[in-house]
Amino acid sequence: MLDLECPETQDPEDQMKFRSKANPSIVVEFVAEAQLRIAETKRLAVIYRKDQYLYVRPKAEFHEKFALDPTPPPS
């Protein structure tokens, strides 16, 4: 089961970080993949966390906006 309310229970090394291509100071945390359904249209989606909020974007749009953060996690 995915715990969306308690990010502090997740191992920080397991969290994938993505950085905004337009504004590199914005870093988001990948939470999960999902299926977004609007009316009869289904699309793959990404759930991600920015600050304390969860967001959902179509997967293609997410990868257009964000790139995997190459910064290594703190030791």
C-alpha cells in the first residue's frame, strides 16, 4: 500500500527527484504512476509531490516539464 500522507516514513534514497526544465530551482518528488480518466478518455499519469501538496499530470506532460534530478541524495 502506498502511504501518501507520511513521506517521512519512506526511505529518502527511494525517492526519485525531478527538476523543472523551465525553472531549475523547482524540485519535485515522484510518488507513483496512475491512470487519469476524464469522461471516456484514459491517460497514463504521474502523481508527484511539491512542498506539502500532491499533483497529478499526464505522464507525457510531466516528462516535458521535468527531468530526473542528477544530484546525488545526501549521505
